[in-house]
Amino acid sequence: MNTTVIHQVLAESQAGKLIFPEVVRRLSEVGVESYLCDLATGAETFYMSDGTTHAEKMTLPLSPIAEQFSASGIVAAIRGAQSDTIRYPEFMKRSAAAGIIAYWAFLSGKKVIYFGRKGESHTEEFPRPTN
């Protein structure tokens, strides 16, 4: 497990330096199969293809998580990140404002599932190449 690369990718994401496809590429290269981001505690757990895990604390300040889940709010945040009009720090603020308490990114499954405080969820498939 290459925790140095995982830590570096997390730090660069939180600094707004990386877009999501680059995060996926770099984490996949070191064997990350999925990761769970807990917006309530500011912790991310990385699940490796060999069954091991690695946890890191986020350095971003935690935003209050809205009580009401907003599917349109999280979709708008996702679209902003996909179009690179917002980066990760703003994405996290908008996710919390949309009532997202956690999300699980399945790199090998090419989808992210976003969870609300009351069990609501939104599943977002990775964008397909257009060529």
C-alpha cells in the first residue's frame, strides 16, 4: 500500500489542485478500489484491492451538514466539479449544504454514491468518454 501517494492525492485535492479524473487515475494506480469520505468527521477511508484499508483525516474545515437532503443540490455540485467550474473545497461546501453526510467512491465500479442524513442517496455514474 502506497500511503504516500494516497496522502499526496488527498492533500492536492483539498488544496483545489486536482480534478476528479486525476484523483481516480492516481489512486487506482496504487491499488485503491474505493474510498469513503465522511463529511461529519472529516475522515476518508481508502479500501485497497488487496483487502487492506488506510484512513486519513481531512484538513479542510468541516461545513455544517444541512438537515434536508437536496438531490438537485448535490447534482449541481457534481456538475460544477465535472465542468471544472468548482474544485474540491467548494464541492465539499456545496455537498454539505445539500445534506450529504458521506459519499463512497467506487473507482473500480465507476460510480459514487452520496448519502443524506436520513438514509437518502444519489448514485452518480462516472462520465463516459465522448470520443
